Amino acid sequence: MKTLVVYDSVSATKMTEKVAKIIADSLKEHGAEVDCFFYKEVKPEAVKGYGCIIVGSPTMAWKPTKEIMKFLESLASDSKSGKMAAAFDTQIQMRISGNATKAIEAKLSELGFKLVSPPLISYVEGKTDRYQMKDGEAEKAKAWAADLVKGLPKSV
Ligand SMILES: Cc1cc2nc3c(=O)[nH]c(=O)nc-3n(C[C@H](O)[C@H](O)[C@H](O)COP(=O)(O)O)c2cc1C
């Protein structure tokens, strides 16, 4: 069985996509079999082929995007029961940032997924549509994924 990294990404600089790819590469480096897709590229029924899904979204107005939440809602019931999952987001580091991972995790739990890792919060900086990852965030994402692999059964 495989791991799916699925994400939404809205801005021109596609920060959440960048983090998703770092996570996917790190998972692969550590022995996991991984696919990584923008949510529109994933047919909900295909999710049942994965043992673990890792779901990411930019934080927008303190929440995940409506689109990634709709994607999660659309998963067929046989796609999720007892399967493993984890959440990540990108956001600007400030006191009132909010946190997209909270709502993603709540939805994953409600759907019957088992959370296998604390969430990854990835900080970006810069002006709208000219974002970049803050120093150290790429390494943090790599390390998060490496830790997550340790919690997956060898067959996932
Ligand atoms: C309309 C809009 C709303 C945003 N709201 C928040 C927010 O509530 N909290 C936060 O930390 N960042 C917020 N941001 C910043 C984005 O979360 C951040 O830039 C993110 O990395 C963009 O990801 P993307 O490039 O994958 O779309 C917002 C950005 C936009 C354009």
C-alpha cells in the first residue's frame, strides 16, 4: 500500500505545493511508496488505494481552503475507515494566523482516519503572491516526514 500527499495551493508562488513536494521526497527517501497530487488531480475513489493520506492546505482566513475540505467530504466511505492520515499547512507566522491543520485534522478524525503524526505548520514570509519559505522550514518539513515514516507499517 502507498501514501498519498494531497494538497490545495492557491497563490502564484504555490507554497503549499512546495511543502507537499518536500514531504513526498522525504517520505520516498525514507522508504515509503508515495504519490503527490494537487487535489483536483485525485479522483476521490482512488484514495482507497492508499494506506495513508497526508493532507495540506494554505491557511486562508484562519482556515483551510473550502476546496480541500470539499475534497475530504467527497471521499467514499471505503476510502477512509481505519486508514492513517496527517495534516500540514502553510501560514504566515503571526499571533492571529489561525491554523488550517486543526480543521483538516478534525475532518479526518470525523471521517474515521487515524492521525499518525502531530500536524506540520510551515511558515512562509513575504508579500502576497511573492511568498517564500522562512529559513529552516524546508528542513523542518523534511524532518517531519522522516518522523512520520517511522510510524507507518512497512507495508504502507
Ligand atoms: C486571501 C488570503 C488569506 C490569508 N489568510 C491567512 C491567515 O488567516 N493566516 C495566515 O497565517 N496566513 C494567511 N494567508 C497567507 C497564506 O496562508 C500563505 O501565504 C500560504 O503559504 C499560501 O499558500 P499557497 O502558496 O499554497 O497558496 C492568507 C493569504 C491570502 C492570499
